[in-house]
Amino acid sequence: MSGEALVIRRVLDPHWVSPRCPLPASAIEVLEDAATSSDCDNCTLAGVSSDGRMSWLARGNHLEVIDINSYTRLAAWRFCAELSGSMDVCVRAVCEFHMQRDSILAIAIQLGLASSEICLFDPSVCRVIKAISCPYVITSLEPVATFQEVVDVSTLLNKALQCFTGILAVGTETGRVILVDLRLDDESEMFTESRPSPLDVVTRLNSVKQQRREALEKGCHLYIELRGNDHDSNQFHFVLPNGQTVKTLDESSVSVTAIKCIHRIGCIAIGYSFGSFQLWHLGDLQILCSHSEETLMSPITHFAYQEPEDDPRSVCYIWMGRGPTQSALRSNDPASLCLYQMMFATKEMVNGFGLVYQGLQNFGPRFLYPLSFNPLSPSLSAASGSHIISCSCIGDSAMRGEWSDENDGHDIEAVSHDRKGNIMCVVWENDRNSGGSSCILGLFDLDRWYHSQMPGAFKLGGDSPEKGCSFFTMYSLSSVLTACEPDQLTNVWVDPSSVSWFVHVGDVPVEMLMPSAINLDAVCLAETGIIKVKIYGIQQRVLDELNRLGPRVLSNPSDMFTFCWMSGLLSKGGDKKQLQDKLFQCESLLSILLENSQLSFLTSCVETLSSADFGQSGFTLRSLLQWCLQKMHDIKKESDNTCMGMFNGHCMAIDQHLERQLLHYSTQFDHLKLLFEALSSHSAPTTQQGLKDLGGQMTAVTLVKQRFDAIMWLVSTKHLPELSEDRLPSANMYQFPYGKLSDHCDQLRNSTGGPDGLLIDQLVAQLESNALNRWWGTEFKGNGHYPPPSLYALLNVYYIESAPHTLKLSIVICDVSL
């Protein structure tokens, strides 16, 4: 990676792209055969399960289920094989459906020109376990309620729907949406593709239980049609919640192109082929919101839902992705993303469910981003030829909030906010007729967008465009397209468990809160293979570049120093003259490497600086030694200030942040000690005094590290933080009993005839009395004898240079054991 590629404002490349791992030969053969033997849309539908273990690819009437890690075939199926000779059979939609602990696939099969089947396919047994005929051509599927028992909460789910066990939302050509009862409680059902169960419409919402019993006897599945949009005389009427028709279209030109169930707002979002969408409330089965543009727009192909982290209002957001559908990728429909804000009257906890927004008050667009060829200069006029490959929120599965008794909550503050849920990931491809294709992965951080005052459009860093956009980061996946050739890229899935921000101990600079600091792994599905991608945030990329360049970067540190400054790895203090000083730049780079545990780089510096051809660089072994000494002093001073609160008797709490800070100090002490050892073995002092000085420095480093190791041990054994003896005892808090221990030891000494009778006194007697008077004397409110006046004084024995480490450790262990 060149230095130029590190500039934050540029579209970055992935850190690593695997070669294309081909699917099993048998899977490729049947998928390619399906492409040539079927007259239906020659496109591949692909997806990855929510746990990342399996992927699926469907073309024609063939389905292949592949293990993501081993690339082996888990299952395969040819749908309606006996009918494929008499009519076209093809897969039109696939979605994952959870049944208790297992995942199955809900698959829509088009039969001929006017009908479909819904098949539930279980990859674990490699067969269709349910088949339901549908009188419409299905275009979209979305699970609504995936558990066999739906919680009886009237504000979330209509009473009629509560009678269903397993609910699937089905979108069709002509714009119809139906909610199908999958009857997951009926384990005896034996309907197959050749003998599917028919659908029976619910005619009376207040008597669904009775109709369901009747349907069960007839071998039918019930469905409820969302009938807000009227269909008459082959016309589709798009209406507002008040019933007003705002658009009338021919049914043959309308289809449902996207459906998403958003559990937190109790709604289904429905996107149409003419670019409009609606929100349907699952409580009353009425239209909650209709949004229609004055002109016909590109079809809506994707939805994504996000919630802000700390907005006191009852506000959440939904993304609408527009562009060509999977079957019309070469159309000139411009592709774009639009973020809409939904403001509700309340957000509250519902027992048996979790957080719920209720009472929609306002709905409107807040951010528009055309998916054009140049992602840093987006333009709707340049978005023709683009199409969305995937669009979702990384933490989406954590916010689904399935309706079950397992989701119980009582307090909004008790609901942990997964920061991953604030990251929307979009992947789009742009096909330029003359310049080839490009593919971009974008990460949008909703919280950073808030912090940037919620702009309505993409922008770079204001007065400092080199900083890039603080809430939207782009990565080029063109290398993935190259790896796919001659295949098409069909889907990209980001592994939520791999998503992490750059870890920084202490005050976090704003650059490390941006999406450009995110590291993640992704799986890219091609038509005949799988490609894996690893993406690093800018800070990790800078560290990798430093390691690639090695210690010789110290001969000319200015470029890497600038990159560290821009990425937030360096604090923004210092005057201009100091920032331009070469020694300061070298020491700053070494400090960054130490703080981020790059030990191999630091130790290799010793050997590199010892070489003769590096002598004229201006940074020498002596410079490295001076930096080590100063760094040890600085870290000791900082750690002493941090730890002081554990020894002052007030028993300060040790939270996760403090635990990380202490561990960070410990790691730095370890690495500095190893670096001193490397310096000692490579350095060749020319005088006796030089040897003595180096030995003394090594001893000081060792003593400081040993004392801090003892502090870490006391923290792990709950002896720190310390509660002073004059305070009331507290549960789970260690109270150093100096007075009681002193009296007890005096009594034991009197009964045994003197101090030689106590093991602890025998150990303490091996310490220098002058040193003991210094560290356990009046300055620390002690008398120079055992016991020490506090744990802080006890640990001062580590500063006694003449005593062996085993003796000091024995004294500490014996003391805390009494």
C-alpha cells in the first residue's frame, strides 16, 4: 500500500481480498444448466444466513445451499421438477425463516405466467417441508413472526394475526401484499410441491380462530390481504392513510419490489416498482404512512432501519434504496439512497417484547445520496447504470425484537444500545459503458451524522476536505469484481461479529469515532464462487504501513507522522516548530507503536539502529534509549496518578474503562522492559560509568514493572481498591486492618518470645533496615516495622533494590493472607 493510498479522503481499498473459491463442480453445473434451460429471468438470487454459516444461490428452478467456511454443498433442490417440461418454473424470491433454533428458507416459485408456490425448504434434511399454492406471481418475501407462539400483545399485533403460528409477508405482481399463516403448529402437514396446500382468504377478522379450524380441516392455509390500495378494472390505486387516491396505474405495470418488517415500530414497509412506499401497521392492519413522488421513480429495492443512540425524542429512521431490480440490472433507472425520519409520540417498553415506538406524528426525507460512479462527488444524473447489491444495518438482527416471551423489558435505559445498529452498509455497482464497472462499499454512521448537524447531502470535511466525510466512508470493491469475472457479484454480507472500532485507551479522538475507524469482514457471493474480504479502518491501515516500512521509516518520518496526525493516532497538541522537528516525529511514531503493542517493530529498531548504514539518519541507539527512559517515567507517573484513587481509602470503583487502562499500563511496562533488554544486549558502552548507568536503568525498569505487577495481582484478588480502617466496613471491599494487625502481631511476638518467632518478621528482617524505615516509616504513617501502615506502603518494598524479587513477593502474599 503506497503512502498516497492512506489519505483519508480517498476511496480506500480492502486490506485483503481472497481469490474466488469456486462452488462445488456439481453446484456450478446445475446453476449454469438452469440459466440455459429456462425462459424466465436469467438472474441469480443469493443470500447469507444471519449466523453466517450458510449461503444460498438460486437460478431457474435450482437452489444450492453452500457452507460459507468449507465451500461444500449443504443441500440442493430442483423445484417442481415434474412440471419443468410443461411450463417455466423459476425461483422469484428467497428469505431466511427461523424455526426455534433452526433456520429454513422460504422460497417463492413462479409457475408459468400467473401462479406461484411458497415452499419451506429445510437445508438440514434437504427437502421441502411445506408447500402452499398462491394465485398470484410472487415477487417479494419477508418473515413477520417467526416463532411458533406469538405473544398476545394487542398494541403490537392484530388479534387476527395472533391466531397465526408463523407469519410470512408476500408481495406480488399487481401490487398485492398478503400475510400468510404458515401453520407451524401443524407438524402432521404433508403437502408437497406436486400437491400444495391452497390458500384461503380471511373474510372476518373477528372470527379467525374458527376460520383457522375450518381451513385446517380442508387442508388450507389462511391469509389476510392488506386492502388499503384498491384494485378495480385492472387498475392499481395508490392511496394515503385517509383513503385519498394519489396515483392510479395499470396493474400490469405494478409489482411489490421490497418488503421489510420493522418490529420496533410494529410495521411492514412495502416498496413498489414505481418508486413509492407505504408503512402498514400490524396492530390495526391499516396504512400508517404513504409516500409518493410526483413523478415515477426507480423501483424501491431495499429497506434498512436505524435508531439514534442518544436522541431524547421518539425518533427513528428508515432507508429507502432505489434502483433497477434484480431482473433489470441493465436498465437506466438511477440508483439512490434516501434516509427518512419517523417521529413518534412515544417510545416505551412493552413486557414480553422490548422497546416500541407508537403514534407516528411526522415522516419526511432527511438525507439523499445518489449512487453514482464517483462516490465522493455524488450526482443523481450520474447514477444511471448503477444498482444496489446489498443494503442493511449491520446490527439489524439485534434490533428485530421478535415477538416472544424471551424479550422482556421494563426500562428504556435497561436496553443496551448496540453501536453496530447505527451503521448502515450499502454496496452498489456502477456500469460505465466506456470505462468498465466499479463497485463501492459505503458505511454510514447515524450517530456521526447527528454530530455533523444532520446535513441533507454528502459532504467532505468542510474547511478541511482531507479529513473526508465524518459520517460516510467509502471502500472500493473493484478488486472483488475482478476476482468475480466473468461472473456477476450477487450479494455482499458483513459479519456483525467482526465489526469493531479501532481500540484506543484513554480519551478517544473524534477520528476514531468515525466509520473510517471500523474494521470488518465481509463475504461476497459471485454466481459460481465465494470471495472473502477484510477491511481495515484508517488507523489500523496506518499501523500496518508503519510495520511494512519498518524501523527505516525513522530516517524520514514526516509522511507517516502526517498520516498519524490525520488519523487521530497523535494528539493535536504541540506548536508548529515542534511538529516539524525530526526527533519529535520519530519519538511520536515510537510512542504510537508502543501504545498499540507493536513490539516486533520496537525490538527490530535496536538491530536496525545498530547497523552502520543507518548511522547518518539522525536517530540513534542513544536516541532510542533516551526515549525509553522518558517513556518509562511518563507511564509510571500516569499510572501512579491513575492508581492513587485505589489507595486513598475511599474505595473508588473499578469499571471496565479503568481495567482496560491498567492492563494497558501493564502491557506497556512489559514491552519497555523487553526493549531495555534488547538495548542492553546490543549496546556497547565505552566506559565503566556507561555500563553502570545502563545497569542501573535496567534495574529501575525492572523494579517499576514488578511493583505494577503486584498492583494488578491485588486488583485481581479484590484487595484493591483499599478501604481505610477508619471507615465503616463494606461488603466485597477490602479494609486494610493496620491497627488490629499491629496489635495482633505484638501479642504474638510477646507470646513467642520476640520477633524471631513470626515468619513474617523473619522475612522482613532480610530487608535493609534503612530502606524499610524509608518506605514504612513516619512519612507513610508507619513505624518502620511490620505491619506496614497501608497496602500502598506494603508495595513500596518493591523499590528496595537489594532485596530479591521472591522475598518481596513472599512478604506481600503473607501480608494479605493474614
